[in-house]
Amino acid sequence: MSAGTSRLFGLDTLVRLSRERERAVGRRAVSEQPVARLAVPAGMGQPLGCDAVAMPAEFGPRLLDRLPRVGCVYEDGPRWWWIVPADSDVALEWPPSAFYSPGALVPDTVREPVLVHHPEGPVPYTPPIPLYLALCRMSGAVPAWAGAVRA
């Protein structure tokens, strides 16, 4: 590419580059804290990568009952962690009661997370949209797209 030539990137490329930069910066900051990575059970595929969504433990059992499909779910005492496909936070503003963790990293854990739900299928994922909507409803948050439209 010669000097003065611009290069166009698609949205997928820009999101991927942004994620790689965030993860690189996050690795430096996280390396100072004890961190656990949620381990997907042996034999399960991870074709979409893994991120995790944490929420207060009090929501966990109620969410298990409300969701049509649930993947791997872990708990570390104060929080329950739900495995979701990587980049499940793109275009979603998770409610304040949730913590989104790229790479399924569990920072500042009180104890090692334990698996409390193992799905019957071959993949560890909870579909992120139903999880997001159920969590919004349970926490009283309004989904970002449901807010007022400004002209």
C-alpha cells in the first residue's frame, strides 16, 4: 500500500480489531489480580469462542427456570456465570447488575467457580438474547433498544 492511500475496513474487521486491543489491554490489567477461567467440560465444542456473563447469585435459580435453553452455568458464591458465544456484548448494553467477561475470565473470585448446570447438548452456550431479556426483566432494566427514539 503506498503513502496517502486509505484502506477501508468492514464492521466485522473493526469489531475484531477493537476486541483484540481490549483483550491485550485487559490481559495487562488482569494479570495483577487472581483470575480464573471458566473451564468448559471435556467433550464440549466451542465453535464460537467463549465469553461469560455474571449476575448476582439470587437471580441464578430463577433464570434457570425461565430460559428455554441453558448452557454451562457456574457459581463462585456471590455470582452465577453463564457461558455465551464470544462477542455477545456487541450491540448489547448488559444491565448494571451484570458483568460481561470476554474470554470467560473470572476476576477477583472468592473461590473456584463450580459447574451448577451442564447442558444436554454438545455446546456450552446459553443463547445471549433470551438471557439478556430475562436478566433485564428480572433486574428491572429496560433493554437499550426499547428506549425512546430521538429524532
